[in-house]
Amino acid sequence: QKEVEQDPGPLSVPEGAIVSLNCTYSNSAFQYFMWYRQYSRKGPELLMYTYSSGNKEDGRFTAQVDKSSKYISLFIRDSQPSDSATYLCARRGFQKLVFGTGTRLLVSP
Amino acid sequence: EAQVTQNPRYLITVTGKKLTVTCSQNMNHEYMSWYRQDPGLGLRQIYYSMNVEVTDKGDVPEGYKVSRKEKRNFPLILESPSPNQTSLYFCASSLQSGDSSNQPQHFGDGTRLSIL
């Protein structure tokens, strides 16, 4: 079992839709979780991080961690074509980030 | 502009021909790391460095070497590349690292290596 699992997609939605991206993780010992966005031919860039359980909001983005079910979610409101990218969830590990394989999101105009 | 710079961005080479991928950051970060990204496997850590002259293996270190002689540079060396090292490589840096750290890791734009 991979430590962090994601559905690879692609997930296709129309502009303006609410997008829900999800990950599950197996090791409950770690506290920091991140979402990275990766555009084609670019490196991952940090979108949001959360600590332990709960929600964190930043503009159109909300990150949520549910430790009881070991679930990490990213919600995107009013999605835009510029949101089309691969979204990677990650947990902070010992001197490294442990990534999911990424979910490709396509937002059509 | 704060950035992590990798060179080359693309390289096609042959089995056994030594190569070096350079990585440089201009943010005075202590921590640097190399990852490889493969379809279905995601990003996996190769090596990391917590500071100058301090390096350690990540999850997939076989066939790679690194050095950290200066704070800003962290080259990745493939002494005898093989086809299974064909991949997309990313260098990353952060101010510090640690299990409790929320310091974000900044990534370069990647180096696509093809080993024939």
C-alpha cells in the first residue's frame, strides 16, 4: 500500500464548477499535509498546507484533513481554466515530502 | 527573483556516460533535495542535504551521487547512467527541514533525462 494515494484522473469539469480533489494516507503519525499544483513542464508549487485536522481556506481554495478517516481534500470554488494542472497531495515525512501520484484536473471554458 | 535553477532542462544520452545535473538556489536555504517523478509512482526522494557537507540517502538513491560543497549548489551525479534512470528530475530547497517544519519546499522546473 502506498503511503499517500490519489486518483490519477483526469477530472474534467466546466468553468465555474466546484472541484473536490482527494487523497488518503496510511501513516497517522505525521501532522503536516500539503497540496502542490504542477503545470505542464513546470515544477510543483505549494498551494496550501494544513496541520493536523481541520480546514484551511485561502481564496477559492480550501484544504481539509480528516485524521479519523485519514483523508485529505482540496476544494476549488469557481474553477477557472487556469486551474487546469496536476494536483499533488503530500505529507511531511522525515526529511522529505511523501507525495501522492497526482490528480490531473481539466477545467473547460 | 527567488528561484531554484536546474540545468540542463533536457538531456538525451547513452548508457554508461557520466552526467551531472546542476541545481542552484538563491534563497540561502539550508535544505536541498532531489526527487524523480515517474508515471504511476509520483515523486520519490533520491538524496537530500540538510546543510553544507551534510547529505543522506532518500528512498531511491541507487545509481546516484550528490555533493554539497556550497550552500547554494546541490548537483546530482549519475556515474554510469542506465535506461531505468530515464525520468523527470526535480531539485527542491527549503529554509530548514524537520518533521515539524512547515517550511515550504521550492522546486525547480525539472530536468528530463533520457538514457538510451
